[in-house]
Amino acid sequence: MDKTLSASGESLPADYALQDPEDYLYALSQVVPEVIAQAGVDKADVVSVGVDFTCSTLIPVYENGLPLCFDPKFAKEKHAYVKLWKHHAAQPYADRITELATQRGEPWIARMGGKISSEFTLPKLWELLDCAPDVYEACDSVVEAGDFIVSHLVQQVRSYVTAAYKAQYSEADGYPSEDFLAALDERLRYAARDKLSAPLLKAGSLAGRVTRAAAENFGLPEGAAVSVAMPDAHVAAPAMGVLRPGKTVGIFGTSNCYYFLSEEDIAVSGICGSALDGVAPSLYGHEAGLCSLG
């Protein structure tokens, strides 16, 4: 939804890109059984499930995983819906985060190539707080769409890779500090603690096993292993065998994403992000790209 909010007919401002997460659950219930049927396999032979999703795509949810837009109270509130990766209305917030982080010499800004994108987690979280404080206060968590899908198969966990590249998380320092967040906006001081808390799991980790309810809803075998979610481009690199320093991979689509690996934490101006274990174990994965290809 980039022109009109379907639930209300409200015209959306410029640079909005929203979705209804009900679409994701409906798609799973239709696509997964159809894929298994077309493959001609017994669903009992499905031993594992992996989820990838373009990030940062954020959904405000209650503690039980229910999106706030499913609640009649917030069904006509645009900020209760999914903010897609290409939702760019948070650009003023991204600019301020970049400016303050640079002024303060925050260590994580260098890992992001010196600039924060409006597509990242923190600008969208701040936009939610600033534009719809009632939604911000009501939600128990703001989750990535990939993690949202995993939570409907097993339980709520967070992808370390997504948090590292899109929410500036590191194992050494955690999320951006409470002091920094408060310097942006005092209301944000405890945003990471209150809205981004959940177990963080590395790429390839077991998030859990398909529950009975998920098996019934999505046509999967109960007990199948479910991996922690991954960003959609990042997951292509190990699949293509890019697992050693000096290797580079490019993924071409709506945008282009490039990844290269190194044994050292190298700050490269202009890249999109860098994270230890971000692409391959025990290596730094550096991400760059072209924003438009078409």
C-alpha cells in the first residue's frame, strides 16, 4: 500500500510502503501445500524450513505475536501496519541519527559505511514513536517480517544477522546505547530494551520445530526443524559458496547487493553494513549495493 490504506481509504503520504501481514499468513497457507504437492513429495519427508525476507520490514506486535493492525482498535491506523523495506518516509529520522552518531563518534556508524538508511530499523522505530505514540506504547515488540513468520512456525526469536545489519547490533556492544537513543529523543531511551528484546540467534541456528498449530495452518509436518530467519540477499552468499576471505558475490534484482568477506573488521566508507558472522562464520561480511536496477 503506497497510495491508500486499504482498511480506511486514507490517502498515504509520499514515500510510504505498507503491507497487511495477513497476506503473509494467507500466502503461507496456500503456497506451502501447493509447492509440496507440485514437487510430488510426501510432506512427512520435509525435514526443515528456512525463511528469508527483505529487511528491514517491521511489524508492531503484541506479546502473543498478534500484529496491532489485526486489533480493531488500530485497524485504521497506518502506523500499525507493516513498514516495508522500501518505506522511505523515515528519511528525516535517518538523517538525524547519522548526524548525531557522527558527531558523537559512535563506533557502529563506521560499520554502516558512515550513514544510516531510512530503510533501517531505528529510523522506522523512531517514526512510529513520533507519529503514532499510542501504537508504540501499545505494542510489546517491533519485529522483522522474517522473524514474524518464524514466530508463527515455532516461537519468537530474532535473527542476529538482520539485527546486526539493520539495527546496528553487535555482540560486543549490543544495540546503540541508551544514552545515544535518549540524545535523539528521550522517549527512545529504552527502545532497544522494550521493543527489540528477544533471543538473538546466529545464521543457521535452530529456532525451534514446527508446532502442531503451524502444521495444521501451513501444511507442514509437525516437528520439522525451522531455522532462524535471514535477510533475503545475505542468504544467497553461503548458498553460492562464498565462505572464504577474498570472495565476492553480487545479487541482481530490484536493487543490487554485493558481499565480500574478510578476517578483519574493515571500515569502508559508503558500504551498507558490516558484521561479524554476517555472511559466514568467524568472518566479517561487508555489504554494499546499488539502490536501483530495475
